[in-house]
Amino acid sequence: MPIKVDSEIQVLDRDEFQSFAYRVMGIIYSAHNEFSRLIDETPFKNIIRRRCELAGVAPARQEVEIRVSHKHFCKSYYMDLLLGHALMVEAKTVDYLTPAHDAQTINYLLLSGMKHGLLVNLRTPRVQKRFISTNLDSAARHRFAIDTKRWRGVNDASVRLREVLEDLLNDWGVFLSASLYREATLFLLKGFQSGSRRVPIFDGNFQAGMHDVFLIDTDTAMAITTLTDGDAEMETQLKRLLCHTSLRCIQWANLNHHDVRMATLE
């Protein structure tokens, strides 16, 4: 299986989730009221897990591995807490929750096959909580269309990039994080997971500095995004970037939910 969770998973409907989540929130509120909100994330998670076990919410596990693989690529994610095989809790100790925290939680839900999760922030004077939900299942994530009308296989690396990305999408489906698709694609193309390289940025003949891009060939960069809007603005920015480098082109794929568009920017 390309995605494997190191635990049994029980999928709750909305009513079951809300009942379970409100019970757990009572435990979280109690811990937050008793302990300093300034303590780090790990002690807070240890406290919540132990108090859930004492309250009969079991099994209560931390750092549950989600293993994502494709051919010889493999990456692991870790849920902060998994309670009763059914409730994922992502616990943060940050100044405020951001859309990136929501996106991380949704990514874990999609990978694990669960529909609902709980995101909490324990740093603030009052606990911040968000119920995160998705209606997508694996079958829905595998329904997508790829538009390659603007794609050109300008070199062998570009041809291989398209093959690798389409193969990944057929295996994993869409809606996962852009960083996962990017990391896997670079690994399968280049044999390593950190593929950014620094290229010069020019203002005329003046070299203004260096900028990190994801190179798939000496003169070809790759960009993978998951934008649901603002793709026209992204294309403008990518073209502006390209114009001030010595690169030949940027091969860009935008995974907009069920609509995947691949374009060669020259």
C-alpha cells in the first residue's frame, strides 16, 4: 500500500466525532487551566495523553506514524495524538494558528482516511480549537483530469518529470500537500529529497544575488503548487523570476483539486 498508518483507524461520522471531541476538549481545558500555557508542546501532549488514559479514552497514542511510499521513495509523517483509534488531535504551542496548521491537519486526515480531526493551540490564554473536516475519500481523490496543452517536453528531464508526476498522482491521488509531491518527484528524478539549488538573479548584467529553485536539469527548473486561486498571478511571478535568471524554462504543475494543469514557462 502506498499509504500506511501504524494503527487501526476507525472513521467517525460527524455526530460521533463531535461527541468524542467535546469529551477530549474537557480534558484539554483542564490541563490548560492547571499548567502554565508557557510550557512546551511535548510536555503538554504527554499530559493530555496520560489524562485521556486515566479518563478511559484508550488507547491514547503519540507520534503515530503515517508512512507514504511510491516505488523507492518513502516519507513519514507523525500525528501528535491518536485517541481511541478514531480521534486525531494536532496540538500546537504557537502565538496563533495559521492556515498552514489547518492544511497540515487536513493532509494527515487525507493520508489516514479519517474525516474529522481536532486542532488545538495551547499557548494562548484560552485554548484555541478548530474542528477540521473533509468529505474526501481515496476514490474521490483519484478522480482528476490532467491538462497538458501548454506542456512541452523540452529535454529528457522534462519528459521524465511529466511521467513521474502523473505516476505519483495515479498512485496517491490529488489534494495532498504540494511539498509531498515536490519532494517525491525530486527524489524519483534526482535520487535525493532536497533538490533546491541556488541560481544567480540578474538585473541586466549585474548579478544581484542568488535564489533557490528546484532544478531538474542544468537549465530547467520545476515548480509544483496546489493553488485553488491566484494561479494567474503565480504564473506571472514565475515568468518574472525566469526572466532574471539564465534558466531556459520552468516546468510548472498546479494541482487545483481535481484539475491538474501542467505548463512550460519559457
